[in-house]
Amino acid sequence: MPGLTARDIHNKEFKRKMRGYDVDEVNHFLDQIIKDYIEFEKTIQTQSVLNEHERYNQIEQLLQQLLYDVQQIREENRQLREQLREQLKGNSNGADHYSQPFYR
């Protein structure tokens, strides 16, 4: 956040000199600047919250995809183990040269 706040703008005092600016006109202009500045700060805060919300949504989507991928891998692993069991069962019925499984 910048070092200058709406309160700083409001509380700023200027020296008065002969043939200077109209004080009321300057104060009116500063009041407009303060209103714009406050709206600008609100916009920045709102955008920051929206960006954070979007980031959390992206993280949630990535986690859901990761969970799906893990479930798919588990299912593939289960199927491969089942195929391996079937192959080992078939090999043990037909030949005794496999005394131990080739996986650990």
C-alpha cells in the first residue's frame, strides 16, 4: 500500500502566500482527490480478494485433478496386480521352474 493515505491528503496544510491559490478551491479539489483515492483503495482491496479467491479455485481444481489421477493409478495398479496373479497362477500350473515370484 502506498505511504500516502486519504487522511494524509485531508490533513495536509499549505502555507498561504500573497497572490496564492484560492484556498476554498484547493480544498474542494483535495476533497475530490480524497474521494477518488478512497475508491481506488477499495478497488485494489476488492481486486486482491478476487485474485486470492481465483487462486484458491485453481488450487482446488488442481487438487481434484490430482485426486482423480491417483484414483486412476490405483485402479490400474489393481488391474496389473490381478493380471500378474493370473499369469503366475498359469505359470505355476504348467511349469515348476518359477519357484519364487519375480517381483518383490
